[in-house]
Amino acid sequence: MMSRDFKLSRDVEVLPGNGFAQKKLQRVYQEWKKQGSRLRNTLRAEEVDLSRALVPGEAGFDAETWADLTGNIRRASMLLADSPHVNFLEQYREMGQFLFLQKHFVQTTYFKNAEDCVRIVGSYFSQKTIDGLLAQAKSFVTLYERIKKGDLLEVKYPSEEGHSERGSLPAVRKTWTTNTVQIDDGLHRLAVKWVLTQKTAKAIVLCPPMPTAVQSLVGKVSRSWGERELFELHQPIGGVEFDDSWPIVRQCYDRLSMMLTFLETYQQASHEWSVLDLLCSYGWFVDQFAKIGCQAFGVDPNPAALKIGQLAYGLQSEQLVKGDVQTFLNSCERTYDVVLLLSILQDFLPKSDFGSAIDILKKVDRITEQVLFFETGQAHERWFRDSLREWNNDFIVSFIKRHTSFTHVIPLGTDSDNVGGFSQNFGRTLFACVRSPGIWTSNLQDL
């Protein structure tokens, strides 16, 4: 006889008793649990902005790990709008059934993503062959067509394995930036909604917030520098993963404008020049100079900072060198048209002996073909009032001329980073260092 001294609880997995009655009660109980779960999820659901939704990894791997496994570095920070899933549906809208011809299908990013799954974990939604992947893709398009027409009939997939529970809502997780989410479940359905121009969707919003790959790397870099806050950017990063709640330590745009104005003053200066940024951090200047056609490179000892440059700016690995400045300069056997030495030298300035700083400066002089853009900590900053008491503009100009072959050291202006918590620091002067005779010295009066 079935015991009566039990009560239903969502924690109960095995009920007492045997036989047909228990099995029936178990089915009722499991259905009750399922319906209760759906109700709770519906009550937790929110409208999420799909333009701020990032895609996950695949097969249980997070986005960063999946990017590393596939070699597709941008997958670690990819918007839903840029996903293989959205791209595939947009191609279908243009090509119709012709997209399912094998010669076209195997060229799609959706197939290539599925192919990566087969290669790495053995299958994609249990499909292992081109025909199987094609059947999965056709089911995806059927889902799109039925949602488009308001047809509630369930889609029959080649295999149910890996698909979301029928009737469930998509799930997203909050990130460290308000209103930016990472998709956890239901990527195909959210892709359909995006292509159907539904820019928001109801989804279960999971907590606690977790960092995206780039946010996590920014936190790691901040910790390595001993920054006060994890939520602090050292250089600007665009996109949905960062907003005004993330302070930017170095705005960078002001100094870039000074550099480009100086370079553009002379028609002889070429956008095809080589540019090297020593201690480049995320690589913001590398990215900006590359965008105008320069062969731009950066050096930094922090692998997390360099990876941010790849994820956030799309920098290629061949543009970035992992290493400390001294080691790089000791082994560098080429020259660069433009070199950036920004806020580095103060780290090599002991109170009474400038030996290591002079050595760095001489080696930078050796690899600079045309222009050195230079800044350093200065005497007016709270950080350096004791250690760099003499280091005003006049002292810096004299120091560079005395220890390098640069004959002209021109102040271009000061940065605007001395705000907020940094109001007593920064405001450093940016200098352009050139040699005479040369293409730079004939028009210096124009600056």
C-alpha cells in the first residue's frame, strides 16, 4: 500500500510506493514540475534588446573558449546580428531554396560553424554529415517560415537532441554592463526574431551577471596594473559591452588628433608608413593607424591586454608582439617610420640615476626613421611631485635633445585625462621629435 506520509515538493525526485499507481503519479508529478517551471520562467521573463545580445559558444563551451578552439577570434565577442544564424536566414531570404544546393550551402557561415562542431565535439545537433547538417538547416528555415506566418505547429528536427524544450522561452544572462546580455539558450529562435525585424524579445533573464570575454579580460588587466576598479578601461572600446558606467583612464582621441595634425601638415608624410606603439596596452593606437592605411604594430608584455585588442578592435596576431619594451628594443633589427613612446619613460626614472631611461631613449632613437611621438609623467602630477620634480616641458625637451639625435622636440598639446579621480594627474604634454635636415624642419613655423 502506498504510504500517505509524504507531500509533494519540487525537491522530490523519487516517490514512495511501487507499481502502476506510482508510475502514473510520477508522470503527473513530473508534468507538474515542468508546468511550474514554465510558470516561474514566464514570471521571470523580460523584454531584452536584441541589438545588445551577444551569441554564446557551442557545445557547452563559452564564447571565448569556442573562439580559441575554432581560431575565429571574433566569435568571443559577436553580436546576434553578426551571427552565422542571422547571416544564414538573410541569405535564405535572398536565394530561397537555391541556398540548399550543396555548392552554396557549404559556403555559408552556418555550415562552417556546424562543421566546426562536428570536428571538435563530433556532431551538431546529433548530425555528422553534410546531408544531416543540411537537414538541420532546412528545419531552421522551417522554424523561420512558421514563426513568420504565425504557424504554431511544432517543427520536426532530424534529431531532438540539443534543441530547447518545446514551449520554453529563450534564456539570456546579464553581463557587467546594464542591458547587454549573453544568449544562454534559444539562439536559433532569437535569430529568427532579429531577421523578422523584431528588435526585442521576451526571454528568461538569468542572474547573477557574468562578464563577457572582453569584460573579463579588462578586469584581468586592471588587476595586473593594481587599478582601483575592475570596471575601468585603459583605452576606449566601442560596442555594446561597455557604456558610460566604465570610466576610461586614457581617452586617446586627443593625442591621436595631435599626431595626425602634425603628420598631415607635411604632404611628404605617407599613410603607408610603418608605425610602432611601444607598451600599446589594448592596441587602440595600432588600430587607429591601421585604419588610415599604415602598417601598424604594437608591443606589450600583458597577453590579456593584447587579446582585448584582437577581440575589441579586430587586430591580427601578426600586428602584436608580446614582450617587455627593453627586450623588444634589444632584439629589434628594423626601423619604423613613426614610433610612439607614451607614458613609459617614468617607469625607468629612478630618483638619482637616469641611466636606464637614457638607454631606452637611445634604443628608441635607433629604430625611429622619421618621427617619435613622446610623452611621460611630469612634475605637476601628484604621482610624480617627488620623483620627477624637474620634469617640466623645458627639462623634457633638453633631456631628449641631449641623449638622442632628434634636433627638434615640438610640444603639440596636453591630454585631457586629468578629470574625475585623475584630476591631479595626467595633463601631460605630447611631443613630436624629428631630425634636421629632413622633411619636417622646413615648415615647423606652421605648428
